[in-house]
Amino acid sequence: MDASTQDRSAAVEAAEAYFDDGRFRAVLARRVAVPSTSQEVDKRAHLRRYLAEEMTPELERMGFRCSLHDNPVIEGVPFLVAERIEDPDLPTVLTYGHADVVRGQEGSWRDGLDPWALVTEDERWYGRGTADNKAQHCINIAALGFVLSTRGRLGFNVKVLLETGEEVGSPGLREFCRAEKDRLAADLLVASDGPRLKPEAATLYMGSRGVFNFRIRLHSRDGAHHSGNWGGVLTNPGVRLAHALAAVVGPRGEIKVPDLRPAPLSNKLRSDLGKLEFDGGDNAPEIDAGWGEPGLTPVERLYGWNALEILAFGTGDPTAPVNAIPGEAVATCQLRFVVGTDWRDIVPAVQRHLKAEGFDDCTVEPAEATPMPATRLDSDHPSVAFAAASLDRTLGHPPMLLPNLGGTIPNDAFSEILGMPTVWVPHSYAGCQQHAPDEHVLAPVCREGLQIMTGLWWDIGENPTAAVGRL
């Protein structure tokens, strides 16, 4: 074993010791205790506190220059930018995470659990933000430290961007990236969010499906009217909208709006997806095999196709119905979409389709949620091959290569606005219950995350030009 390999092993062993002796858990417990939810305005002071009191001191100890920046769009949702420039001529890697979490949902967690306290039960560590995203960015930043303490330098430049508004749609992120394009300039993004394909399988993905929320509304008249006096002669908007929705999405979830359907899967994408197996873990729901686009496998539907969901459908008052014909019905819908779908045409496309189907009394409008485009880096990109080889070197087996995440992350800010290839290394799993009570991470996945990220940072430092895809 040569000296470089010995040093790499020593760095990975230091990461393992950091987990095994409880230091990582202690840091994560302290950070979970900060109720940094961006969804509740009265708690947004904790967002800046998390950046200033938790992340800045750790980064400064590693020689990073840190600065906090106000959000250009929304008050109280700041950014942290940190940079360690070892040599301006070296390639630069940007890493990203989000410090905010969804609301705690206090009182809805199972007995013995508190969203703001890290509780260990066997391999599960419970607490709000454990999976999304505190454990993930804490792993990546800690791993940089093990390379520094072992090698004495990284061997490449690093910039860190932590936002605090991801759980409210990343308002201001794209504007901030445009305004600070020079400050954030890098050759490659390496970051972590979302789940692995299987809890035990290290995964790389290179983008995500996009997301767009919209409403279909039918306003027949102001107010409700007695169903005995008027039933049979007044249009019921609930009935009418139910049939309009059935014209948009079929009984098995198939998309019936032609312009919302993506292009057929390419041979390469079908081949890439054919190598994958999805497993949400022990507490995940069972896949409904007959749901979604006919002729596709579950993996192809989840990662290579669009999904149209009805998130909510309301008419009258479902909690206290009365004998009256309601005057209005509204449905909130969502399209998760792959690369090639133009989100700007979603509302016009649905409106055109409804008119053609005889539902020109229905109106389609965007919902308040921020649209996020779909992104996907080709799996043949040199940076993907480099990262996969690094994980193989650490684990002794290659990771799964997922073209894009089924969920949505603000990857377009990096791939489109900042113009860099993007490689994501998730440290969670699909059954983690993020955005719900009882959110948790798996201890073995966190430990392995520290191993593979330490190895990946080490390997980037050994050959930074190859890591960022330069010949």
C-alpha cells in the first residue's frame, strides 16, 4: 500500500471514529435542537442563528472565510457563503445544503419523540431535519475536515452555499445566484439531499424532476343554494369538476393531457433505469404495480416519466356538509416532470385540453408554490464516472447511478444559472418520513456517508482536474 493510499485510509478511519465515538451524533443533536423552520415566520430568527452559531464556527475552524447575506426576495431567510481558496489556479468545487426544515408538527409525533430532540431507537435517529437536510450537509462538511487534518490541505478550492428557504420553495436562491455569480463560480457541484434508491445502496444522481402546482377552478355562482329547492336545475360544480379532473388524469393515474406527457424514454435512459431497483425501506408503502403510465416499470415511472397528482379537491365544507348545492369547486394539482417538459406551458396546455373536452367553464391558474425546472446531467459525464469510481474505491462496490431524483431540488440554480455539472450523493432513504412526523435518519447510512464523502473529497484533491471533467 503506497503512502497516498495509507493516508486516504487514515482519513476515512478518522471519519469512522467521529461517528463511532458519538461526536457526530452530539453535533447533530445540537443542530436538530435549533427549530430552524422557514415555514413559520415567528421562528425565522433561528435560521440566522443556525448559520451564525452552528455552521460559521465549524467552517472558520477549517480555514473558510464566511459571510451571511440577506435574501433578495424574502426577509429573514438568509444565505451563508463560505470559501476556502487554496490556489486560484486549482479547480473549485461548490457544495450546497439547506439549514431550514419544515414545521415541527409538535404533538403529532409518536409517544417519546419530540421534533426538536434527537432520539435514538436502534438504527433510527429521530428528529426534525435529521434527513432533510441537517445530517446530510453536516456529513459533507465534517468530511472535508478529515481530509484537511490528514493531508494538511484539500488539494482543491471549496465554496459552501447554505440556504434557509428550501422548504418554502427556495425564494431568492436563483436571484442570489445570478447576483453573486462570480462569488459562487465553481467547476462542479457536489452536494447531498433526498434519498438513496435503497437504504443499503450508495447512490449518485445528477438532477431531479421538476415540479409545478396549479389549480382547476369552477365557479358556477356566488353562494350555495338549497338542494331541495334547486336540485336538478342548477349545475353542481363539484360534479362538474370531478368529470373535468377525470378528463385530465385517468383512473389509474395515467396522464390524459397530451402536452403534459414527456417524450418516450430514450434507449439510453431506459438502459440506465433498467439497472436500478427501488426500495423505500421497512416502513415505506408498497408500490401499486398497476398505477401510472401503462407499459413502464415502476422505476421508469418514478424517474423517467411525468406524474400528475390531485393534491386536494374541495367543494362545499367536507367537515360540515349541508343540504345545499355549492357555488364553487377547486382542485389543486401538481405535475412532477422530467427534462423536456416546458413548465411555462402547463397551465395553457391544461386549459386547452379542458376546452377541447367540453369543460370551457373551468379555469386553470398557477398555485403559489414556486415552479422548479427539471434537470439531468448525462450519466456519461466524466465527473459522474469520477465520483462513482471514488465510492467504489471506498466501499468495494460501485454505487447505483440514478439519472435524476424523483422529487425536486433547486438544481437548476447550479446547472443552469451557475453553469456547472452537478453530482448529488444522498445520505437518507425514501422511508425517512421527511416532511412528516417521526422524521429520521438511519445510523448506518450516516456512518457510510461520512466514509464515502471523506473518500470522495480525498480523491478530488488527488486529481481535481479529472474530478471536474477537464481533460
